[in-house]
Amino acid sequence: MKKTAAVATFLALVTILVGGCGGGGAEPPESDVPPRSYEMRGMVRQISPADAEERQIWIHHEAIPEFVDIRGNAAPMDAMTMPFHLTESVDLSEVEPGDKVSFRLDVDWGASVPARIGSLEVLVPGTPLTFEESETEPVTEEPAEDAADHGDH
Ligand SMILES: [Cu+2]
């Protein structure tokens, strides 16, 4: 039961994260849950190209046991690779796929983009990370082929 709820929440989050791009005019979901931030770690898998319409970073993140869903219910998220939006203040110029990073995920379920990385820093390469996969289906969507070569302007 718990797992089903977590998966449903995850899918809802991904839908918002991915589907919320560039649509414009989308109504923010209604939620009384106060904004919350999560300190997270993971490995960078991909970064959207510099000229991409929507700046995103794909990170294989560690589990987030304390994650709370749009209704305020505990919805632990397993380790998985997924795309994240970023606030404009986050500088990715020194970040590359393969880097281990720590980052702060700011979640405000009432916002048009509910989850964004608000800060991010690269960890030393030897930093151990824990990726305990469960039966939860990881996000298989991969960025477009050309996302690999980020334009050096
Ligand atoms: Cu996730």
C-alpha cells in the first residue's frame, strides 16, 4: 500500500516536473502543504544544452525518506534517476555528467513549478553515495541525444 502511494506520488511529481515545461498558463495545484526543502545527493547523468528552452539536470539521486507529497503525506522516494528544474541562481558551468553533487531541492506544491534545485555543489569524486534501488520503476526517459554536447558559447 505504502509503495503504491509512493509510486503514485512519484509519477505525479514527474508529471509536474516534466509535463510542466513550457506549457504556460498552467494552474498551480492547490495545496496547503508549506514549502519544504530537502538536502539531497546524487550523481549527475545529463545536463540540458545551453540553448535548451528549459534548463534541467538529470540526477541519479539517493533515497529521500522524508519526502512529503502534495497532500502532506509521507511519500518516501527511492533512489532513481530523474530530471530536475533549477532556479536561475544555480550555476552549472562547472558541473559535468559523472560529477557527484549535493543539492537542495525546494518543493512548493502551490507553485507552477513545484520542485526546483535551489543550490548545488560538486562533491569530491571519492564521496560515497548510496543507491539502493527498489522495485520502483526508475524514470527511463533520457534527454535528447544532442543534450550531450553542451554548447560552449
Ligand atoms: Cu526522484
